Amino acid sequence: MQMISDFILRTHGKRYLDLSDYLSYLYLLLGTILMFGPVIWLVLSSFKPQAELLRFPPRLLPYRQETVTVPGYDEPLQLFEVTMEDGSVRQLAQVRRVGIEAQMIDPENPEGEIVRININERTPVESVYFGLENYERGVESFNFWVYFRNSVVVTVVATILTLLVNSMAAFALSKYQFRGRDTVLIVTIGTLMVPLSVILIPVFLVITRLDLNNNLLGVIIPAAATPTGVFLLRQYMLTIPDELLDSARIDGASEWRIYLQIILPLARPALAVLTIFSVMWRWNDFLWPLIVLSRNEFFTLQVGLNSFKGDLQVQWDLLLAMTVLTLLPISLVFAFLQQYITSGIATTGMK
């Protein structure tokens, strides 16, 4: 912590902050707001009711109107601050509302006279409230655990296949000499320039011919090999000395043993980076699962979130709450493996 504080408080000036220091802090502050501002807004908005989300101008913190339990009434009554004719302000509870007139009572004297107030002469009594009602209603009305299981299966299996296929391809392109190796690498990297919309229909026809529609394998298999992963791992494996592999061959190690016991352990930082990328790609994928899957029991979380979009309205309160839940697993994966990102990318030549 001392090193971090010394780095943050370090200045260009000898004793005081100069112009470059102010500009640096302003740049860092703006960058932090741009990066984390939408996430903070999403999390805070997930606690707001539907009416609060539609409020203009919007408010950052989630507010809830205070209620009070009054004897003689089955439901809690909403509290308002009412400006009386003499200029005094009282807290009254609303019994009912008819047009622009509200019938209100004193919660401390419920047997007293009912006061009729114009709704423009009162303001609701509100307080910051972080309740879990949106999350509870979302999980109950939304097959969260079914979609979560499908997303976990797709993400884990696709990531394992991605690491296996890409690492084998990278091993061959980095440590074996054969005719056409550079051509294969160029073609592999060149596929990055092919838009998804170009291959969407051909891949869908192949999946249909294989009868993998409404099957999680139809989501997993097409994305098993990625040119980005092949390039990233190849660049890292080029830093592994060829003499180490030759020594293993002299000792009688097979190519599979070299791959499993030498290449994969030494390429662990790059594999961790590719794991993060793969988990992000698979977990957040929406378009391809939407095309392949049409049965509710096979939906992933991203496709399932689309069910909150109705013909006439969108349940924004439940949608935001479920979106926050879908972000938690990938955030945990990123936090667990982020220590490998700097070293992994720095040694692969990626930018």
C-alpha cells in the first residue's frame, strides 16, 4: 500500500503540483469515470423500481418512498410532506387519490379528519434503499438457474476446446518446420478480417445439416478454434528455446509428452490470457446462440435476458438486476486471472 500511495502522490514539481500533475490527475479521473461510470450506474439502477428508472431527471442512488403502517388499513400507506395553508409542513399518509386530489390522514391520529390535498402541494418522503426485490422477482420469473447452467456448460466446454485446439495449432506453427507453414499462419490470421455476417449463414447451414440446432454443441463447436488464440499462443511459444525441446527428444520424450509436459506448463501465462478472452467471448455471446437455440430450456443467460423484452414494454428493473448477476461470474474469472494478463500479453507481441 505504501508503494501505491507513493506512486499516486508522486509529482513532477519539486515541492508542489505543477500543470502537468493537474493534467495527469484530470486525465486519470476522466478515464476512471468513462470506464467504471456505466458499471456503477448499472449496479445502482438494478436496485431501483420501474417508476424510478423512468424518472426524469434521473438520480444516481436508488430511492424508495417511505411507508407507514396505520391501524385500520390492510396495506402500508405512502408518506408525503404536505404544505398546509398556514405554511406549515406536515407528514401525512395517503389513503386514496382521486384525480389531482389526494385524501390523506395523520398517521399519528388515524381517527382524525381526512385532509384533501392537491397532489402538486406535496412531496414524497424518500430515502436511499438497497433492496433485493428486483433480484428476487427476477430469479423467480426468469429461469435463471437453467440459463446459468447452460451458460456455464457452453463457456467451460468451449474454453477447454479453444485452449486445446489453439495450443496444438500454435505448437505446430511455432516449433515445426514444414512446407507452407507461413502460408497457413497468414491464412489463419487473415480470417480475422472476415466479418461474422459473411460466415453466419454457411455455418448455420452446416449446423443444421449436422442436426445440432437446439443443442449446446451447436453453440460450442463453431467457436472452438480462434485465429486470435492461435496467434497469441504462437507468439508466446516462439520464446521457448528449441534446445529445450531437442533435449527432451534426445531423452526419448514423444511429441505428445513434449507438448503436455513442457510446452503447456511454460505457456501458462499466455494460456491464462486466452482463457480470459475465451470466457468473455463465450459468456457474452448473444447473436450465435440466439440463431441456433429456439427452445427455452437450452437458452443461455444472454439469450434468456431477451425474454424481459415484451411487445409493449421492457421490464427494465428486472432486466438490470439479472444483467448484474450475469456480470458477476466473468468478473470473478477476470479478478482471479488478471495477474497473468500483463506478462502474457507483453510476451506475445499483441497490442
